Amino acid sequence: MRQLIALPLLLTLTLAGTHALADSPRYNQVALRAEVQQSVNHDTLRVTLFAEDQDSDPARLANRITQKLNQGLDNARQVEGIRVSSGNRRSQPVYDEKRSRIVAWRERGEIILEGSDFTALSSLTGRLLSDLSLGDMQFSLSPSSRRATEDELIREAIEAFKARAEIASQSLGGNGYKIVNLNLNTQFMPPILLRSAPKMAMMADAEMASPSVEGGQADVTVSADGVIEVNLP
């Protein structure tokens, strides 16, 4: 089931003169809603790779994990157009069956790759899987693409609201209307998380091949909610 998330209010428009009439009775008001939606291709892919191991010597374990992560970071930085960063890193004790003493340490560290070239990013991921495991792959819509889409939809939502306002005015026998208030809100689909992390990691480790990726789409929605006052003869 797809879930839509409401974002903060983008715009509230109140016509001049409303405050002056705040204490006066208001008649012939109609509440209206118009909504427009557009599907946009995801243009950003985020890949999380990790190194995980266990050892009785925590220093030796940390050194081994560090070497794997550093090697992965060095290889990833050689590919242009891909943003590379370190992710979470944590270490925890491993206890015996009675949980009375520590018998080993387990450590996990991550590197994060992000970019818009899905082919290059998938190919790089495949190469890095010789030493690292795949955590997850997450598609999203870049802020610039989302903003451009919202700006376009805002115009369409306002025009759709005005069209409905005209229909309401004519149906009531009015000779026009004025907008009392108009609120614009945006909604968008959350990013897609590809498969479960454990399953992807096992498949990638077993095949040592570049994961096949398909970005899919995000649904961007803008709604216009407002109140009009119809001018009746």
C-alpha cells in the first residue's frame, strides 16, 4: 500500500480586505478542493555497503574492518559522479551461552554511495561486493526535481481550483466570485527500499554480480483547498 506524506504548508493566500470584514456576516461561501498529481522518475540512488566480522581481539577486528572500508572508499572515489561517504559503524560484545562473559567482539561498518547514474553505481556496487556486503538500495527524488515538479503542479492546482470555482459560481446563478482564502499543500511518495537487506546481501554475495536496478517513479501531488464567495444578483 502506498502511503502519502503531507508536507508543511507551501502557501496561504488571503485576499485584501478580508480582515476588515472579519466581524461581518459572510454569505454565499463555498468550500472547494482541487488536486493534481504527476508521476516523476526517481533520479537518485543510494546504496549502503557494509563490512562485518567477529574476533576475540577487538583491536585486530577493528583493524580488519577499517582496511575493508578504506579499500572500498578508495575504489569508490575513483568513479566520477558518485558521492561517497562513511556510514554507521558499531561494535558489540558477543557473550557465551550463559551470558556470563565476553567471548568475542562483532563489528560492522558501512560506506554509502549516492548518485544519479544508475548504471555506473550498479557496476561499482558489483565490484565492491567482492569484499563488502550489500545492505540496501534506496531510490529517491532529488530536491531540485521535486521542487521543479511542485512548482509546475502549483500552477495547475490553482487553475483547477479556479475552474471549479467558476463552475460553482455559475451553478448557483452567480455573476462571479472572489477567493476568500486558498491553501496549497504538497504530498509525495516515500522513497522505495529495494527488497529486504538480508536477502539482497545473500544474493549479492552469492552471485558477485552487479545488482539489476529499476528506479520506478514517485507520485507528487499538490492540492488546493479554499473558500470562495459567490456574487449573487
